[in-house]
Amino acid sequence: MAKLMICFVHRDDANRVVSALQESELRVTELRSEGGFLRAGNSTLLLGLEDAQVELALGVIDRNCQRRTEQVPIDLLGGMDAAWIPTEVTHGGATVLVLPIESVHHF
């Protein structure tokens, strides 16, 4: 059965991940996106895979993504006179969804 892999990757990792997937002869479509708590830029990668390719794709993604830690100011009081304190936030890496595909049609 075929699978659809949807992978959300940090912007700084996207080019490396896409290149590595292509070098592994996996087809990938990249969509630039933004989201999450930090409104950080990322890419949504779409891959159509056979069951046997899923572990290969996951390994490539794992080896080419990294988590990052950065200081983010947190608004304690709200509004113009807010007290801001830096808070360490870990983000990045990849979030991967693997979904079954019922059928594929080419037109």
C-alpha cells in the first residue's frame, strides 16, 4: 500500500532535507509555510512513498534536521508596560505524519 508522508521542517533545515531525500531517489514536493508558537518559517514536505520507502525517508529526515534552543521574550503583564523576561524555547527538528493512500490517479 502507498503512503503519504507530510513533514514539517524548520526553514534552516529544509534545503538540506530536500537535497538528501532527492539523493536517496525519493520524490518530494516542498511548500513554504509558517506556523507554530514562534511563527517561525518552515517548509511542508510532501512525499508519496511505497511502504518499503517509509523507513528510508524517516532516516533521511532524522539525520538532516536538528532541534534548536533560543531565548524568546515572554510578556508577563500584557500591554504597553509589560514586563518581558527571556524564556528558553526548543523548536525545530521535524514533525512527520504518515498516512495511508487509498488510491493514486494520474491525469
